Amino acid sequence: MTLKRVKISEDSEADLLIKSRRRCALCFGLENDFREKKGQIAHIDKNRSNSDINNLVFLCLDHHDRYDSSTSQSKGIKKKELIKYRDDLYSYIKKWGKVNSFNDGLDYLDELIDKFSLYAISDENSTLDFPFVAKNAACNHAIFIADNIFAIDRCGSSISESIKSSYQNTGISFFVPIGSIKSTLKQRLKVKDFYINFDISNEEIHQIEFGLNDEEGDGRFYFIDRGVNLIPEKSDSIELYISDKKIVDYVLETLGSLPLNFSNHIKQLNQ
Ligand SMILES: [Zn+2]
């Protein structure tokens, strides 16, 4: 029998791209890298005539090369490994989808404690506002750190680009329970996106700021001062949510002394 190369139909190709969201299963499984990649569809059993969707996986160009050319048992990526990482990726994506639908994502968000790497500005003459930035591996959350601000924000593509071009990795990393903070804020405040700024001047956390990033992206900001008041900076038709001391207490409790530890790290780096 000769192996016939069967071209993957356009339909199954599209299905696979959607299923994987163009995330490479090996980048995800081996490096916790969830970014979109330029890649190709690979055959897991290396049999090009078997284009069953269960036999296919989206891989970045490097990993596709590495998988296809792996001959040595010790270095090669095993089929079982690849299938495991692919399936993990698919279930991650399923939950990821849910995060966008407001209610279903809460359970998942509670579990999400993410690892952040700290970056420092590489050009001393830079006019950027934040000398320090931290981001998680998936690059969907960023933390900005200035003298008296500790802000958790959603990380868009412009932020990723600016981190790449203006900051260098300090080698310091830490964990932040993004999920539980976010889900509590969502439950209580009904916002789609948020910022949390801790004012850490005098080593005291006294303000939490959050912003609405709605579809129009006009980013309106609200402040909670020790849960006393909710002050809209730019208010028009936006509904005001009840100021809630419990939110502040919860966030402070969840993050604990993280912002303060963070500022100590930064002081050391500056010395
Ligand atoms: Zn890859």
C-alpha cells in the first residue's frame, strides 16, 4: 500500500483553526505560551493520508519542524505528549470563551492565579509613564508600576508591542490571583473590564480605581476610596453601582501585601 497524501479539506482546515484559535499546542503545553502564532496544521501520526480532525493539530512553524523531524527517542516529542497538550489547549480555550460571557466564566476565573514577569524600562531617557511593567505569559493581563501606582489592566496588542520594544525582563516573577479579584468585581460591579490601582505612597493602600472598558472603548473611570464613595470621573448615561466596602476589603485581603512587596523589589532594583 502506498500512502497517498490527502489534502485537508478547506472545511476541516477552518474547523481546526477555529478550534485551536491559532494557538500552538506545543507552545502552550511546554512554555505556557498562549499567543497566536503563524503556523501549520500537522498530522499527529505523521500519516498525511489521515486527515481526521482528531489526528490534526495546529503547530507554530518551529514546533511543526521539530515534531516532524524528531527521530531520536530522547529528544523527540512523543505522540501522546502532543495529544495531551492539544487537548489541554482545547479545554483552556473552551473556558476562555466562557470568560467573555459574563456569567459562565466566574468559576473559571476563580481558579486563575497567573504568573507575571517583571520588566523594567530599558531606555533611561524614556518618556513612558511606567518604569516597570509586568505581564503574564498569555499576555492578556499587564500590571503597571510607577512610584505610587500599582495597576492591573487588560493587556492589548499595543501594550505587548511597547513591552517588547521598551522594556527588558528583570528575571523577577510573582503570582497574582487575577481570577478571584476579577470575578468578585464582576459579580459586584457588573463591569466588563477593570483596572485596579493601588496607591502605595507612604506604604498605604488607600485607593482602588477601576475603569469600564465597554465596546465603545471610552474607558470611564471610577474610584473607590476605602469603600466610602464611588466617584465617576466622566459621567453621563453610565449607571452608578453601589459603593461597596466589601469589595475593597476583599481586594485588599486577596492581594495582601503584594503591591508593597512589589515596591520593595523595585526599590532594590533602583539601588
Ligand atoms: Zn509552538
